[in-house]
Amino acid sequence: MTQGTAPPSKKPPLIRRIRDTAAAYPAAVAIGVYALVAIAATVAAYLAIFTIFASYDDEGTLLVTLKAFVNGDALYRDIWSVYGPFYYELFGGFFSLTGLDVTTDASRSIVIVVWVGTSLMFGLAAQRLTGRLALGVAGMVATFSVLLVLANEPMHPQGLCVLLLSAFVLLAVSGPTRRIAWVGAGCGVLLAALVLTKANVGVFAVAATVLAGVLTVESLSRRRWLRWLAIAAFLAMPLAILSRDLDQSWVREMLIFEILAASAVIVAASPLRSRAGEKDNGLTRWAIAAVVGFVTAFVAIVAIVVITGPSPADVYDGVVTQAFGIRDILVIPLSFPAGAVVDWAVAALAAAALASRVLPGGADKPSLWPGLVRLAVGLTILFTVAHIVPFGLTPSSANPDTLPLVLAWVAAVAPIGVREAPYKRFLRVLLPALAVAETLQVYPVAGSQIGVAAVTFVPVAALCLADALVELRAWSATRGTDALERFGEVATMATVAVAAMFAIGAIVLPAASNLIIYRDQPKLALPGADLLHPPAESGEIYADVVDLLHRHHCSTFISYPSVNSLYLWSGLVPPPPQIPNAWMYSLDGAQQQKAVDALRSSRRPCAIRSDELAASYLHGAPPPDTPLVRYVFNDFKKPVATVGSFELLLPKRSATGP
């Protein structure tokens, strides 16, 4: 080195340079990262959703009802549905305004937007809670992974439900702001739309919001009678939902499990009550605005659908009465290890009670172990929800809800020694209570509802991770500046690694596999389904059935059970009231007779019969003696053609006319 020459400056480590760059341009970096993930997720979603077709065809049932609504038929009076009017108003309005046809391709393209949009909003909520872009990306990808269930039943209202839930959570965690009343009103509007899309999902969200408000809004929580009434109602909700099937062991265990998990959240949140005279951080204004927004939106949505034809009684019959009848059609048990989940829940309640007594007092010095525990809980929930579990952390790969349920209470416990603002305490109750309540939707059908419920645990995991970072940072600070700096580098590297692990496991690898499947499976090549590449055998069967309908000059048809996508692909108009797939049980006698009358008035009605598919609804019982069943079995000739499990039957003379 020449005398007088300054020594070369040492370059900072790469991880620090990345962190400093992200800190210097946070908005630009976040937009770029989320855009890249969203593009990759869109490609992965496309390849997944256009290679699957479920034989039970909930998609077709929803699309024929939506198409009838767009064409002017009266919902609930002329159209059978158990789903709320907001679904039809939103998507029916979209198809009407754009002039697009209601098709398989269009519906699945919409679901891709809903799927990726929901994932993005839960990711943004996770970033808002943790302050970490990488954890926001991990939350987005975890949500995307679990929402693969949307590909099973495209255009099902549960897709709109998760979109509304994600918007509600994102708006809620974005507060408090100077416009907190508008935030509250927006949350109320979203809750009303949720109730009037799928009633049970909406009611559970409202129940969690009410509980959080009563426990943390000072003007409400100081009223002991109101506080205990809200707690009792929340804990009684599982009994009200599950009471019809308490003779089944899995339902009894689920009841105990749900009550204990909810109790753990409530017990853990007990130190969060506001102090007398404490400023509420605008929380009261949020609550009042939420009520106003909810009532206004609820009335407006019902009024709009009533204008289109049905009476308020028709709306109630469809959304409430008919919806409660789903349990009589299909019950799918929730998978969990018998006996073990109750033991877990008891342990969770005991741990929550201990934490609520020991942790609020704090300690003389920050400790390492609380942060590590929160870190383990947050990562366990996130990995379990995303089905990217490196260890056996969950009892069943098909059940991402059970383990997060017993861990959700941890999010309700504030970091040691920290007295948070009322709005943050409100979120601490709202997020875990929402997740616990939403798991009730898996009854009576524990199918795709398991995944829909699981997404609500993503913000719970994010809150646990945010608390872990707070406590670990505080512990590092007591060990000096160098330790704090090392913590920052480790935290950055770890969060980026987690985000990368999620992106590779939930987007890149599945997309690569589905690309091969999409390339190898032939496209369906039926009207409105050009993008669909189902398994070759099933695709050929559906194409042959459509060809038979046209070759035999069918003017319409009835299928036993319904495969309603065949109406879309054949261009034939279904008889009212747009017969659902499990119509043998879901339609009452009058509704079935209405369908029979419509079929008889058609020029050449045909029947498509699949006893194999019907068996999945009959569960070994004989077909019920109802008008439409009698019509299918008595008024058609022997099969003229068989394709797969489907038989095409032509009408006898008695199938038409009076």
C-alpha cells in the first residue's frame, strides 16, 4: 500500500445491502415483488384450474343458476339456490355489463382473478402485521396454496367468500387511521356482503367481530352483563351448529374441540380489556360505523334482489331454509385423530390460562424463550395451512385446520411488558376468534370448506411472527448493538428463506407438474370450454354425451343426477328451477313437479342417467319416491346409448304432453 493511501473500505454483507436497498425504496420493491409473485401465481392457477373437472359438477350447477339470473329469471322463486343474493348481483352484473356469455372458460378465468387477488390481500395483511415484505409474500403464497380447493368447484360462492374475508382482514389490520370511521364502515359493508353470499361464513365473521368489540371497546367491556353474554353466545355457537348430529362421535369431538379452542382464545385475551377512562384510539367510532355500514349494505343488497322479482320471503327461504337442508343431502366427516384433538385442546386452554396470568406482568429483562415460542407457533401455523410441512405437525394432510385451532390463542397474548393501543388489542381478539369461528363451516360437509376456513389462520400466524420479532429484537438489544445488528441480518435472511421455500413448494413445483399435465391432456373442445384440458377419458365421455344429445335431436334433458355443465356445452336450456346436482333430495315435491311440467312441455325431452354417480348421493338407499324421480324412471325408454357410466334415454309418449 502506498504511503498516504486510504485503506479500501470494507463492503457491507450482501444481506445488509439487500435490506438497505429495500428500506430505501420500500414501495417500489414491494410492488415489484408482489407483481412477480402474482404473475407466477396466475400461471400456476391457470394450469391447475384448467386441468381439473369434478364429476359432481358444482360448477355447472352454479353457472346455470347464474345464467338464468342474467337472463331475467327470479332468484329463489324461479331459480333454486341456497346461496345469498350478493353472489348473483355481483357476478350477474359483471356478465350483464360486459356482455360476456356465462361459460366454463369465463367462470374459471374469474376464479383465477379471485384466487390470486385473495392471496395478495392476505399477503398484504401479513406484511402490515409483521412489517416484513418477505413474510407478506410467505402469507400470500400460503393462502394461494390452501386455496387450490377453489379449482375443485370453480365459481362456487366460497371463492367470493374468501375474497370478501381477505378484504375485511386487510381493511381491519390497516387501521387505525385518521379516517377510522370509514374503515369501520367498509368492514361493515364487507360483513353484510359476506352474510348475503354464504350465510354461515358471514355469521361466523360477524360473531367474531362482535366478540372482539365487546371485549376491547371500553364502553362495552365495562358492562359485565354484556361481556359475559357475548362470551356465552360465542361459546354456544358450536352447539347451535352441531346439535343435529351429536349422535355421531366425530361431531361430539368437534363440538368439544371447538368450545375449548374458543375458550382458549377468550382466556388468553382476558388481560386485553380496556381500562376505565382510557382513550379508545377511535375504536368506538370504528364500531359504530361498522354497524351503520353493515345495516345499510344489508338492506341495499336485499332491496336490489327483491326488485328483480323474488319476495323477501323467497329470499329467506333460499338463503336460510333451503341452506339448512344441505345437511340432509350430504355429510362428510372432518378427519382428525379420535380423542387426541380433545387432549390438545385441553392443553391449549391450560396454556392460555397460564399465559394470561403470568405474562402480563412482564419480567425484569427480555427473555429469549417467549420469542422462540411465538416464532415456532407462527411458522407451524403457516406451514400447516400451506401443506408445506417438513415434519409431521398435522394429523392429516387433508386437514390444515386442527393444529392451527389449538395454537390460535397465542396470537391473543401481547408481547411481554407491552401495553398496546385499544385498536391493536381489538385485532388480537378479532383475528384468532375469526379463525376459530370460521372452522365451523366444515360441518356438515368437510370438503373444500376445510381450505376456505384455513386461510383465516394466515393473519393469525402473521401476528404470532410479528410478536416473535418484537420479543427477539428486544432480547437482542439487551446484548448490545452488535447482537441487535446480527439479529436484523438473521431475521432478514430467515424471512427471505421462508418466502422462497413457500414460493418454490406452492407455486413453482406444482406449476411445473401441471404444465406437463395440461400439455398431455387434450382440450375438451366443447362450446365455452376451449381452455379446459380434463383427463382424456372423462373429456371424451362428456364430448360423446353432448354429441348424443344433438344426434338424437333432444330439445332439453334431465340428468340423474344433474351434470349441469352439459347444458352449457350442448346449448340446451335446463328446465326451471335450474335443477341442482343432488336434486333427488335438495328439491321439494313442488319444485320437482315444476321441473316435470317444464320437461313435458318441451318438444323432445331426453334423460341422461348414471346410477354410479347417483349412488354417491343416495348412500345405499333407494331413490326417493318423488315426482322427478318417477318421471325419469317411468317415462323414458330403455337406453339407446351408453357412454362411460352415462346412459341416454329417449322419451316415451308419456314424457311429453299433459
